[in-house]
Amino acid sequence: MLITNCKMWAALLVAICACAWGGDSSVAAQERKNRGEAQDKTIVKGTLASVDADKNTVTVTIHSFNRATQEATDTDKTFPLAKDANILQDDSSTKLADLRKGYPVIVKLDGASAASISVDGGTSHGEFLVANLERNTITVIAGRNLTKQVYHLVKTTKVAGADGKAMLAKDLKPGTRLILTRSVEDDHTAIHIQALTQVEKK
């Protein structure tokens, strides 16, 4: 009887320890997940509000949304440029003074300074339909009404497959979902095309 009771207590103790360790593991796993999902604070995304070529600074309007209060907030932050900051517009090098205000911008920080600035016309999502090699255009199905939209390609337009590797626009398959990065010069000129997983046709 004594041996049986000892066995029962031992089993109970093992179960309690297992639960405790399991709980700690779950908490640790969740903490690791949260750390992994934490926003990269070296990257700032927003809208280019202004530039100051004399002071060598950029001001970005950062947009945030509070799900609890359903309120949107815009905050302006000014960043000094690093000595050798890389300044891009439509994936091409440019001067700070030539950046177009009011467009999406990505600032990569090195400490408190902007190591690189990239401005473009924003992105659109669509489904590839056909490419016209003579006119250097592609037609996609996009928009709320799922209409045909034509995008012009330029010599520097980059096309990447779902695996991230470079490819040609003519090799895109109908039904492939795309993310198109637009030019600041024209809403229907694509400077970058990212192919996503191809839609399977039934």
C-alpha cells in the first residue's frame, strides 16, 4: 500500500513538473514569436513630407492606426542624412532636392541617421493577363471592378519570380498574381514587378 501511494505521488509530481515546464516553454515560444514579429526599427515607412537640401534632412509622415480606438494618426519625423546616404527615386540614383514629395518613401536608418532613402509611386496588385512585347506593356486584371489595366515597362523595369529570381515579363504565365511598383512619373508605368504564387486555373 505504501509503495502504491509513493508511486501515485511520484506520478503526480512528474505531471506537475511537466505542466510547469510545458507552460514555461509555451510562454518562451510566444515571447520568441513576438520578438520575431517585432517591427524592424531600422526601417521607416511613410509618405515623404519634405526635404531640406541645405540642412541635409528628410521629413517623413508616418501613418499609424489604433485598432482599439479606430483612430488614424499621422506623425512627422525628421531624419538627418548619413554622409554617404543612398538616395533613390524609381530605383534610380537622384539628388535629395529632386525627390518628389507626397509619395511613398522607405528610409533605412543607421543609428539616428538615414543611410538610404527610396521613393516610388506606390504599389498595385493585379493578375497577369498578357504581355505586348512590341509596345513593351503588360495587361493585368486589377482594381475593385477587376478591369483590364495596361502598364508600361521601361528599360530599367525589374521582374522577379515568386522565388525572387530575375525573369522576363514575356515569361509570366496568365493568372499569375503580381505586385507592381509604380513610377512617380506615371501611375501606369511599372518600375518593378514581383510575381507571386501562380493562380491555378480550373
